[in-house]
Amino acid sequence: MSYEIEFINDLMDMRKTMTTFREYFAKKMDDPDFRKGVEELEPEYTLVRQLIQARKELNLTQQDLAERVGTKQGNISRLERGNANPSLLFLKKIANILGRKLTITLEK
């Protein structure tokens, strides 16, 4: 069973077994495979959180940002949900519009 299906099934049962998402998440983090998956996705989640925060600090809607970037609002939405695989050029363009600098590093 895929992690996505397992996650949805767990959420459906969450009402019966747990009171908050935080409790659910903490319990799931005890699973080494789940923890590894979360840790592998952390750079993407961090970037998404930073993009959303920067957009909101400028009081821009997704539509506003999309118009400035020259794309559709749906593309910004997918990016902010983590369901996109944007090019570096696209990310640099967004960063520039948001008054930020995109920095990428390779670490050993």
C-alpha cells in the first residue's frame, strides 16, 4: 500500500484513536520509514513555507503572483502545495518578484 493511501486511511481513523494531527504525526514519526520520507522531503517543504510566507508578507494572492510571474494561478497553487517540479529559472523568477534571493547549496 502506498504511503499516501496509508496516510489517508490513518486520517480517517484519527477521530477514533487520536485527538489532534500533531499527536498523529508524532506517532507516525516513530516509524523509521515514515521519518526517513519526511526528512527527505524537508528541503522542499522548507522552500514552500518560505515562498508562501514571502508572498503573504507582500500581501499578494496566488493570482497576483501568477500574473507577475507570467503563469497561471494553478501553477502557483501546485507549487505551494508541493505538487510541482519547477525549474530553477521559474524559482529564480519568483524569488526576484518576492524580493528574495534563491540560494542552492550542495552539502557533503
